[in-house]
Amino acid sequence: DDPLFVELVEALHSLSPSADSAYYLGILKDKAGNTTEAIAFYEESLILESDVYRKAEILYKIAAKLKKRGLKSQARKYANQALSNKPSMGKAYILIAGLYADSANDCGNNQFEKQAVYWLAAQTARRAAIVDPSLKKTSQKLEASYTGRAPSKTDIFTQGKAGEVISFDCWIRSSVTVPNL
């Protein structure tokens, strides 16, 4: 936390940049509350990093930071890039599912469509357990929670929407099929 230490790390990084030094500077900037600079160093670390699994972890960290800042589309982009580098990273699916669930009131033209976002969140949470069995309990809890917030069978019947495809024109830019009764 000493400013002199930060200066030394920055000087070392400018002389001999590496993925580790850039990542470490990102952590230091993060600790100081400077998220923008932290992300810039994480990005630099990505460029310098050659190990795909370490890249996946860095990408996930950036996604989590962007999620905290409310930048949902960008957070999903980084989480998907993490999955490209490490397809078994279930926590990235959980992060994406959370992004979808947090957008329920922002997407859709009516209450039914807004609640339908939870089906997409539940599907995404389910994928976490498929790729990473260690997340099975967490995935199941989230899936049950999201499914419980989605339209009920009564809502589906009343609206006459069974089997229809609902497209989300907001940042999600995806669709979900309404379950059949």
C-alpha cells in the first residue's frame, strides 16, 4: 500500500513489462479504487499472457469488475472470452446468468416478457453445472431461484404464449422459448 512500492512496481514494469507485472499493477490500482486504470493493466496483462487458463482468469476478473460498474454487455463479452479460453469455467456462466437476472426489469415490452428474462438466466445458470460439476449446488439454487421468478404456468396459459419465442431487444440480444404446458 506504500506509494513508493507502487512507484517501484511501475518502474519495473516500464523497464521489463510482463503479464505478471501488469496484472499486479492492476491489482494495486484496484485496491486504490481506480477501476479504469486497473482494467487497463488487466488488458495489458492479457496481451502479454500466453497461458490460456491464466488469460481466462484475467478475463473473468475484468468481467466481474465491469459487472460491478453496471456495464452488462461488456461484462458478458469478457465472460464469454473467458469461456473461449477455458470452456470449463462455470463461474463465468453464473456471472452471465446474474447479468441477465439483473436486467429483468430493463428488457421486454410487458411484464410477461420482463419476467421471461429469468428463463434465460436459469438456462445459463444450468450450463455452469454442466461444464463445472463442482458448481452443481450453486447452479441448482440459482436455476430454481430464477425459474421461480419467471412466468408461472398460469401466466403462460392466460397469455397463450406456450411455445412462443420471445426476443430481447435490449443489450441481451437473445431469445428464449416459452415452455410448453
